Amino acid sequence: MSALAIHGGTPVRTKPFGGWPVFGREEEEALLAALRSGIWGSIDGTYVKQLEVAFAELQSARHGIACVNGTMALSVALKALGIEPGDEVLVPPYTFIATASAALMIGAIPVFVDVELDTLLIDPALIDAAVTPRTKAIIPVHHGGSPADMDGVMAAAGRHGLKVVEDAAQAHGSAWRGRPVGAIGDIGTFSFQSSKPINAGEGGIMLTNDDELDELLWSYRNVGRRRGGEWYEHVRLGWNLRMTEFQAAVILEQMKRMPAQQAHRTEAAAYLGARLSEIPGAVPLRVPDGVTAHSWYTYHWRWLGAADGGLPKMAFAEALRAEGIPVFHGYTPLNRNQAVIDEIARLGGPEPVACPNAEKAEADEILMFSLPILMGTHADIDDVVAAVAKVAAVRA
Ligand SMILES: Cc1ncc(COP(=O)(O)O)c(C=O)c1O
């Protein structure tokens, strides 16, 4: 066996992986057209309006309301659903901080419902036990682009009268039992931040099938105005969270590239999963049966080889990076994030419960490849697999 690069051996790969986003003349021309139109804001412009229609159609929703980012989209969604300070909102702990902070920023208390260890998705079997008289909503996260178990989530929401906000920040093009995510619950929110499958550097959108929620989301995004009202008519308090025409012009072009890119990543993920599975200790995440489309925003997998004498997770990741493979060690579970814990305490909420699966995932198991690796060729993925096999063979 050749020496690990971290010990001075030759790295498996020295070439960088591809960049993200992919763009060309189409984005350039769209941006210039938006610029030359002289209308840069969405109030009088056409690009944001087109995007709202096109993105809602992509995800089979009746309404789309574009905004500045996926974080504010979540806060606005909760606000529009009538979530008040002190209300409890169920969230999985293994996610980006925004899923919980968006609730906290409007005074609501995130209550954590652990994920399944083999999917990293919220475990519907744990929802009932987390519900209290103050629970008003649940935010399933379609983590990495894999839809959460929406059968289980919607059934639990029905049992307890909870509103459902799908955090689909990573799940452009994903579907559960043939139904695109985002409007399965009451509201779904997406991000167009730089790393996302469709992006313009920043941006977000909220989707809903409900006409009244559409009006409310539009109003909260638009400084509390009402559609058709006077410019200085503010019927409620809201934020200015409007997207610019430049962002929408770019996103509309990126959307045209998305289906082929998603198909590429889907094939690449299957290839990577099959090859990783040949390595003792490397275990791909389970994709639930109901997932009929997956954005493959990220590729998370489990390193279980430490139990058989292989390197512990963090040492494994470090060694893999030295082999020329960018690998990430994933999220800190939000029930263990001090800023989240402190804010919950400040608001008088209950101390976050332990979430053994999310904590084990972080401490011992989960490694993650980001989207550019899945946009690569089989030869790129072969390098990834060769490096994983090399590091997996090392005894601690
Ligand atoms: C699961 C999840 N929720 C919410 C967000 C927030 O989106 P944004 O970065 O656009 O605010 C992100 C983005 O990173 C995310 O991954």
C-alpha cells in the first residue's frame, strides 16, 4: 500500500474538481439585458415575476414569491402561518443553522426532533413525543436534496394540527412520490445562494398552493404592502426582502441548465454510491423509497470503518483532503450549537433535548462531498473512490 499523502506519500489527485456555478453567454446576455432595461427592481420589472411563475411551475406549486435568501424565506413563511413568539416549531437538528435561527429570529422556539442515522432526515416516528400544547409548526428539511418522509411528516402534522414549512433550500427539482417538493406542506422555501443547484449568488423563493398565504407572503416580503394598494399603503408590518431583477435574470438562465445538471448528478451519485459500497466501512446514505427525484446537492456518506480499526472520522477526513479530495465533516447538530442554545434560553424555551443520531453522525460518521464532485466525470469519481479506498485501508 502506498504511503498516505498526509505522511509524505503521493496524493491520489492533484487536479482540482470543476467549479460552480456553470455559466456562459446566456447568463451574460440576460444580465446585460436586465441592466439595459433600466428597470433594476422587481416592482416594475419583469424578470422576478417571470421567475416566480417559472419556479412555481418547476415545483408544481400555484404561487411563487421570490425574496432575498432562503433564511428570510423561512422566517417569512413562519410569520405568514401565524407563528407567534413563544410558539414551538419542530425542526431536525442535522441541518444548516437557518432552519432553527429563522424561527428564533421571530421569537419562536425550535424543538429538535432527531434524524434517522442512515438518511439524516427527520424521523417521523419521533414527532408525536416532541409535540406540546405550544407546538404550532414543523419544518422538515430535504437534506442534501433528498426529500424528507413527507408521508410521515404530513400524517403527524395532521394528527396535531401543525403547519408544515418544507425547508427545500437544497432541493431544487426534488420530488416525493412523484410530487415536487415545496408545496406538499403549507409553504416551501428554497435558496439561490452560491453553492445551490440553481443560484445567483444569493436569493430565495417561497412556494405555496394557498391563495391567502400567497397574499401574506407577498405582503411580508414587500414592507407590508397589499397587492394593488398604494405605494405608501402598509396594511401590516413587513420587511423589504425583494429580489433584484439581476438575480432573477441569472436564475432564469440557470434554471434552463438545471434538468441536465440534475440528471448528471443523479447518475454520478449512483456510480459513486455503487463504487463506495465496495469499500469496507464506506456506506452511502439510504435514499427513502418515496424519493422519486433528488437534487443531489451534496453527497453525504457514512464512514463506519473506525469501529473495525480504521481511522476515526476527523483523521479520515484530513487524510482524504491530503489525497486531493475536498471532503467536509458536516454540520454541528443545532441542539448542540451554543448560539441556538443561548437564544432558546433567552426566550424562555425548554433546553434542547439530546439527539443521539445527529450527534453520532457528526462525531463519528458523516462525511460529505459537495456538488462539484457530482458534476464531474466517472474518472473524477474514480479518483475520489481510489482515495477513499486508500485511506480506508489504513489501520489507526
Ligand atoms: C437547509 C438550509 N436551510 C436554509 C438555508 C438558508 O438559505 P440562504 O443561505 O439562502 O439564506 C440553507 C442554505 O444554505 C440551507 O442549506
